[in-house]
Amino acid sequence: MHRRRPLRVVHCPVNTAGVPWTNVQALRRRGVDASLVVFNRYVLHPEADRSLELGTGFLRRQAGQWRALAELAPRTDVFHFVFGLTLVPQSLQYPILRALRKRSVMHYLGSDIRGKTPQQLASGKKAGAEIVGSYDALRWVPEATVIPPGVDLAAIAPVPPADRRRPVVVHAPSSRRRKGTEHVLRACEGLDVELRIVEGLRHDEALALYRDADIVVDQLNAGWYGLLAIECLALGKPVLTFLHDEARRQTEEAYGIAPPLVGVTADTLGARLAQLVEAGPAEWRRIGEASRAYAERVHDVERVADTLVELYEGLLG
């Protein structure tokens, strides 16, 4: 489709896990006039082109949201909403965009859909397209397009596990309950490992700790992995996590590469971690090399950006 000016896309209204900001940067490298507008900056991921600084109070927040929509609509082709949120109430957001002949996308990132009913997710179907980050997430939004989260691989050089017998095991729970941290603590008891729990740090601070890891334990409940695991795959680390078999099969079929993550459950984590520790640095590095190759095939944000541009162009006809 030929256009005389750049495609104009606004990602909004939050920067959950830094995914929207990473996508915006990659889209800009493709000549897209992309920006990220958030309600308020997050402490751990403050990146955004503009924060509405909505503060507290219903009327004040609504005024700020409607003002932003009025400013953005005339100069936007596609509104790329994330985390199940829109700029103004969804009952009004989509009819207004249709009346203005603007296109929209609803991009789910995981915890915003997990365990919800079809009725709770019905409003997202009013968008022109829905996106989920894994085949596992299709359980909740079957009609969605699968676009795995991307990371800037040029900014994440591989750091293979160190040549040491006592490995550093990293676990970075956003929620100890949801990630199964109690099982991680129990699994490490009696093992000759140094367990580091990473919590409450800015992204750059956390990434520095991931670089020094030899083994990474992600989550034990959700059935698929998140951004922590993706960044550690890119770093060339072995990652242990709970994966649903069908989603693993679909991912391998779609991308032509088997997910190299070490599949565990809360019950098997202890034994599998002990085996991996006993195997030593050569095995950690072997798995880590497969981790990086998989990240390059599946989670390169440059590939993600190409897919997003195709999606936007399809919506615009």
C-alpha cells in the first residue's frame, strides 16, 4: 500500500513490562511515526514519549483522558491499545474511533487475560485486531494474532554461564504467589547454589543481575514464559519454567525451532534443577547457546516490528 506520509501509530495507555516502548522504538526504525502515551509513568518502566500524569480523582482523570484523545485522534492512523486498556471507557472508545475512521488494535500481555471469562474479554473484540504473545494465550482469545514479545537483541549481548561449580540461580518474581517462589526456595534447599531473588528493581538494574546468572528459574504456574525468560534466553542462559505441551508444539510448528526452555512443574523442579547443577557449566552453556538461537528466531523485536507493520497496513486496507 503506497502512502505519501509515514504511518502514524500511537501505543497507549501503559508501558507494561516495557513491551510497548520496545515496539515503538523498533517501529520508528522502520520509518513509522510511532509514539507511546501513558496514563502515568511506571516506576520500573518509566519510558514513554508522553505521560498524561492523571493523578487521582475520577473527574480529573477522565478530563485528562478525553483531552488526550481529542489531541491524538486527528494525527493518528492506528491506536495500539495494550493490557486490556483504552484511552477512554471502552464502551465509548471504539464507537468514536469507528466514527472517525480510525483503526485500533488490542494487545494483551498475559496477566490481563489469564483466567478471565469470554464475557470479561468481549470488549477487546471491538478492536480491528487482537494480539496475544503466545499460542498458550489463545485459550482465552482464540481469534487473536500471535505475536511473541520482542527484545532488542542488538542491545543484549550473550553472556554464557560462568565456569564455576557453584552456580548462581536467579529468580525474579513480579508476584511470589503467581510465580511459585515458595517452590523455588524449596528446590534450592540442600543444593550447592547461590540463589538470588530479584525484586523491585528498575529494568536496567535487574538486567545486570540476569547477566551474572548461570541458571534462571522463571514461573511455575502460568503455563508459558514471560519477559524475564525472554531476556535471559537472549543472554544465553538456561531457563527452567512451566510450559503447556500443546503451546510448545504449536510454537515449534510455527517458528521451526523447538523452545529450549527446560520444562518443569512445582513437583519436578527440585529434581530437574539438581540434575542441571550436577551436569555443570558445559551443559549450562550448551542449553544457553540454544536459548540465544531461539530468541533470535522468535523474539527479535525487528521481526516483531515487521509483523506489526503488516498488521497495521492490513487494517488500513
